[in-house]
Amino acid sequence: MQGWHRRRWYIGLASSAVAACLILGIGMVTWHRAEHPTSVAQVQIMNPHDLNADGQVDIVDALVLAKRVQRHEARPENDLNHDGLVTASDADELASTIVRLQGGVSR
Ligand SMILES: [Ca+2]
Ligand SMILES: [Ca+2]
């Protein structure tokens, strides 16, 4: 009888440990996704000129870049004319490229 209780106690302890590991694992995955919301797959398919991340490159992205330049929040990858600086000319370059595309859309 005492052995049966002990075995039952061990099974309960093991079940609790498994449940704790699952909860911890789910918590870690949830935390990781919250800290890193963009997955590697999304980075690879995302157009670097889609600055508002709406799935298309259009004049709104040029406006977003112009605002970033005004606020000194532009990133090095926003240097579209490759002159080593991110300025209003890069926003102009993006706008010009969009206009040349005739549909204004590049995916
Ligand atoms: Ca966009
Ligand atoms: Ca530039």
C-alpha cells in the first residue's frame, strides 16, 4: 500500500514537471515572438522599400522616408541613391522610381 502511494506521488511529480516544462517552453516561445515579431522568412520576402510594411511600394513609402529624414530617423538601408547619406534626395529617388513604374506598385 505504501509503495502504491509512493509510485502515485512520483507519477504526480513527473506529471507536474512535464506540465511546468510545457508552460515554460510555451512562455519562452511567446516571449521570443514578442521580442522578435518579424520572422526570418518575412525578412527574406519583405521589400526593403516597403517602409510602412503594407505589402506594396508606393508613394506613401516615399512620404514615410521623407518623414524619417526630417526626424533624423532614417536607416542606412534607406540610402537609395548610394551616396553614403540618407537625405531628402533618397525620398525623391524612391518617388521617382515609383512614378517610372507607371502603376506605382512594386512587389
Ligand atoms: Ca508600403
Ligand atoms: Ca542617399
